[in-house]
Amino acid sequence: MQSVKWLHPRQLLKIFAASSIALFLLGFSNSFSIAEYRDREVETHLPVTPQFVPLFYSLEKYAQNTVSGGPGKDGIPAIDTPRFVSAGRAESFLGPEDIVFGVVLNDEVKAYPQKILVWHEIVNDRLGHENVSVTYCPLTGTAIGFKRGETTFGVSGRLVNNNLIMYDRATDSRWPQILGTAVSGSFKGKSLEEFRVIWTAWGRWKQRYPETEVLSENTGYIRNYQRDPYGSYHPLGGYYAEGSPPLFPVLHRDRRFDPKAVVLGARTRDGVVAFKKNSLRAKKIMEGTLSGKQYIAFYDPVLDTGYIYKNPERKLFVYENGQYTNADGKWEAGDLPLEKVNAFDAMWFAWAAFYPETDAYE
């Protein structure tokens, strides 16, 4: 029998449920000068920037409110030597409704199955000329990409607001995934460079990108990649179901939406905005305002995802037959002639816990 330190959080959930889960589940003070920052960046080869993500709480409060997720540091092993197969070979272990996290970067196209990342949470990979980490937190339903330079990321075993806290293996700084900003360690107060990861279904991704490579089940670890220890997305059940509570405490609760409702969120220098994903599916176009500036979300019917753009001139668009049109032409949802901001899906409870003052639209 495996020792507890090797149990994945999804395995722990089943144990908790069988043995009274309730009993178990009962800024910027270390900043660098510019010279120090550059020296540190060269020393660790980690591409970071001064913190740009809005923070509602101090870095110290985030650090002080971390909890153990069960397994210790690296108890959930990141994939450091990923292997990939063709779309055709991936058909042997992926069904059309299986969730994948899709990335298009540096002229490469890859898909990372949720059923694999649920057991590993981080894949340290390379896309084109760049080293990257594709990350997934099952407890908050968030998939985010980060550029990692010459270091790699691992799973710390700690959580804040139920969200994965990563650590970089160069300095052991701690990075909550949703923040993308270090809350402790040498890089405290610095933010990672991000890239878009698309949450979609395998059948949709394969149709749009038939040339895609797919993360292989041959990870070097013995795991049952056909079983999700937390529940199911098709049909929706277990931990993922609407109405089910978060597993661990959060810093803030917000009742505007169901805790497990999915929102498409973006963090900008103007503030934080979230669009309820089911509403975006229905309306196709949704608008919001941050600091007097308009942000606009478009639904992509091919990939069942959304994109958020700045729209300072308040241009008008109309949805027609899967495309968006105005007087200047026609575009796909991901290629509008506007400035795109990085956005990602998240469970509402987690988004609101990190960003209590978020603007939210449905």
C-alpha cells in the first residue's frame, strides 16, 4: 500500500469522505533595488517582472494563510520530462468530451489532458525556443501557463484559497498559481510572465488543430489516468459539481454566483473583471468597465472558450455565424483587432477569494 506522502489530493478526498471529512477540514516588504533585481534575474534565469497583478491582501497575509493540501513538497510530482504523441495516437486514451488544456505558442500546438494533469498539476515543458510550465489546480479549476526561464517549478504541497502554490527550484520562492506572484522567498513581490492556456474538449481542440501534439500517458509515474479522484466533468459531479463547497478555508466568500460556477477572469492594471461563462455562451458578447475603461468578452463557439480585450474606443461588434463583424471586417473570437488581455477559467469561489472587489457580469 502506498504511503500517505505519495497520495494525490484526489485520493485523499475519497479517504476524507469515508472517514468524516469534517474532522479533517476543521505590500511588498522584501523588494529589491533595480540592480539587485537584475542580478537576481541573471542568477536564477527566471523571467519575472515587478508585480503587476492587483492584490487585495498583503503578500504577508497570503503567506500566513497557507494550509497543507495533504501530500508534502513534491508529494504530487510535476512532470519534468514530458513525452508527446500525435493526435491520432491520442485517440487511444482520449474521448471527444475529455478536457484538455490547449496551448499555441511559438508556432507549436500542444494539448495537455486534464486527466493527466489532475495527478501532477505542473508540466515543465519547452515550446519553440522558450521553457514554460503549464499548470493546473483541480481545486480551483484553473489552468495557467508561465514562462520559467532556466529553472523549473514544483508542487509545494501548500494551498491558499484552495489554490496550488508552486515553488521554483532556483530559490524556493512560493507562487500561488492564480496570483502568479511570489508571496515569499527571494522573488517576493515579483510576477511571472504568463501565456494563455485554453480549457476545452479534446474533440474541439483536435478539430481546430489536427496537427496538435498531446501529452502522453507515458509520464514515468504509475497512475490511473482514466480515473479522476475528485469527481467528473462529464457528467458534472463530485467536487466539481455546482453547490458543492470548497475543500479548505478561503479568505473571502462571495454569494453573487454559485461557488463552483465557472467564470472567465482577467487581471489588469485597471482592475479585475470576471464574466460568467454560461452567460458568455448564451450572449456571445459581454461588456464590462474597469476604471472607466471598457473591456469586452467574446465567446468562441469552436473551442467553447472566451477571450477578453480592451475596447477603449467602444467599438461595436455583431455575432454572425461563428464570427464577429463590424464596419471594418470579420474576425474569429481569438483574433479581434483589439488589445487582448490574458484570461482563464476559474471556479467563482476561488476567483472571489483572491479578488473580493472583482467586477462580475452575467
